[in-house]
Amino acid sequence: MHPLHKATLAVASFWLLAGTAAADTSRTITAKAIWNCPATALFISTDPVIPALTVRTNEDVTLNNCKFTSTTAPAVLIETTGTVTCNSCTITSGRAPAIVVTTPPTAPSTAVATLIVDKSRVSGKGVLIDIHNVFPNGSRGGVNLSVKNSYLTGLNPNVSGQAQDRFISGTSPNALVISNNAISNTAGIYIDGLGAAMPGPLSITKNVVTNINSRLSNGANGYQPLRAALPVQFVQLGNLKSSHNQSMEISWNQITNQPGQSSVEDNINIYQSQGTATLPLRITNNFIRGAYPPDMNSGFYTGGGINTDGPYHALSPHSTAFVLIDGNHVVDTINYGISISAGHHNQITNNRVIGINRLPSGNISPAANLGMSIWIATLFTTSLEHPVLTSEELAVNAAITADFTNNTAAGNYVAWVRADGQPNTYWFQTCGAPGACDVNTDGGVPALTAGNAELTLWNNKRTTAGVSIGPNWQ
């Protein structure tokens, strides 16, 4: 098939696909193209290697109303330094990523591939959008990714012991804008910045998110009880830094994890990532409800709401810093609501944290713990098996403790019940300045109706601010 340069040629070719859904109909684009696909056109690949669509051109490509599906290979593979736009597309994959975006093999480290997904449906059993653009011979540049006004759905792998994968998984993106989407049954967004500054903006906003999920399939359209795969999050940013003229924001998302239908660790985890003093990484005005251990009767659970995190060897230039957690509503995230566990110059302000922490049985979760905290969670500790810390461990602990500075919490309302039914609202092991953690409201044990009331409060706030969430179509 020759490259299709004009929309009229594209339509003429697509009509040949009507009624041929049983056969492979994969295509490759190697030049600038605008495809206007009729409703009957469906591009299919059952080949283990060849995608349903491959884009290998540095010119711009626009796909309108196109459908791509693949059983084994990625549904869409994009290698470009141009812009590929998917408008009203439907993309479905098996275990391989639904969409893979990279720059070409010969691209320099300054190259950028751009993908825009708008008003589309993307579903699959593996990663939905893969933007890992780092290879054994080094970086080939970055990826600009924009996903908006779309439906993103993870599917049960239906292979015993396997789990759904991420909605987005990538390294060192150039820019990331994820807005007004409906995201369901995926393992969320994972970005590893590899310690570099992100050149463009990061904006994850106004999405409706349901059931972050890493449960293992039972191979029969269900899931294995009491077991999850890797810890997953709605958003985890790792080793990512903001440049001094670009913003990083996670805001106005509605995130709901249902007990027995989800498996999330931290809903939002900022791991060894940084904003700047003038442009902090902003986590603002999100509504987060639910975070449950896979075994809901277990008293051990490390997950929760929003966490600044870091490894044992975190030192100041690489630790989590300049994160503003403001105006969020966090409900029933069991182990904790909001926590600063590592880093410096992080702020928790004007949030509402509610922990009724009931299971479907009506009992309080045995893992219910603490509403809000500032404490150093990454220190080496002694145990029966390890009764004495080594000199290296002591040195690391000293460095982490010295780095844990200027973290504050003010203007927050916290009502939280722990496993024994007693209130356990907030605890600040240390505070960045005298009095900087004093002005918070202890709400004690919340009413059983407090969770629904909190959603109403957030929706009223959102409406007043003129914020619409999720796609504007079905």
C-alpha cells in the first residue's frame, strides 16, 4: 500500500475494507497524510509483530474516525518527529501496548515526537500508551503527549496471574497534558524523569478516574481474591524535575476506588520529584475516595491518598521538594490521607481529609491508621534480624534527616478513625517553622455520612469555579 497523501485517496482505499474484519488489514504511513475513515473501516493485525497501523514519517499525520485493533502486536506504532493526531479514533490491543510513541532510531537527543489523542476510545490488556523513549544507545529525544476528552479503559488480561497495566507509562517526556478523560480499570500513570528537568508542562487535570487496578486475573473473566500485582497509583512521578519556566499540576481530578473492585497503593505518589521555589509542583482541588488493601481483612497496608516519597539514599538535590498539596478532598484512603514522608519545602494546606474507613461489611478496616502526617518514613531501622545499623546506614539516615526540612501543614481539616474506633487525625513529627503546623482543625471521628457530604462539597466548589470534568460525549 502506497502512502496516502490526501484525504480523498484515503477514503477511496478504506471502502475496500468494508466487510473484511476477519482478515489482517494493517497499514503503514510513510509521508504526510490525512485519513478520514468511514464507519465501516477497521484496521486489524493478528500478526505477533506487525501493528495494525505503523507511522514512520517526520511529517504530520491526522487520523479521523479510524479504528485499529491488534491481538498481539501494538495496535498503533508511531515513530516520528512530527505530530500525529487521532480524532474520534477507536484503538484496542491485546497484551501489547495499544499505542507506542517514539522518535525514529536515528533521531538526535533534541528530537520530539508529538501525539494528540482527542475524543477517542483506547482500551487494552497492557499499557494503553507507551512513551518510553530511552534506548540502550541513549535517549532519542522526548515525547509530547496530549490526551483529552477521551475514554481510556483497561481490560482483564484473562491470563491467570497477569494484571492490567498502566494507562500511560513513560520516561523523560517533553510535555504531558492529560485532561477531561474518563479513565477506568487501569494501573494509572507512571512517569520516570530519570533525574532530568522536564522541558514542557505537566498537566493532569479534570479527569474522572474509576478503580485503579493491579489485581491478578484468574483467567476466567475474574480476578484472584486477596492478591494484587505491583503497587500502582493513579499518578506516580519518579525522578522528575520541573524546569524553571514550566508548571507541573495535578488538579480537579475525581478519583474513586471501590472496595473489592480496585487495588491501589498511593493514589498520588511524588517520588524523588521536584517543582521549584517559584513554580511548585501543585496537587490541588482533587477529590480522592478509596484506597483498600487487596485483602480487605488485612491489617497491613502501605497505600493511601497523597504522599511525598523517596528512597533510602535520597539526598537534597534529588529528593522530593517544592510540592504544594492544597485544597484536596481525601476520603476513606484507610492507611493515611495525606503524608509528607520525604523531602524538603513541601506544604500541605487547606485540605479536607475524612476517614470513615468502613469496609462493605460495615466494620472499620483493620488497616485504618492516620489522617495526616509529616514524618520521616524512609530511615533505616533495626529489627530482630538486623539489631544494629551499619555505619553506611547511619550515614544515610543522617543525610535523610538533614534533608527533611521546611515541610509544613496549615489550614487543614482532618476527621479520621483508626482501626480501634478511636480518632487519629494528624501527627507532625517535625515542622518546618515554629507554629507552621499549629493551625489545623481536628474533626475527631467523622460521621458515617461524611464521605457523601464531602463529595457534595467538592462538586459545589467545582461548579462555582466553572470546572467541568470528564469527556463531554458518550
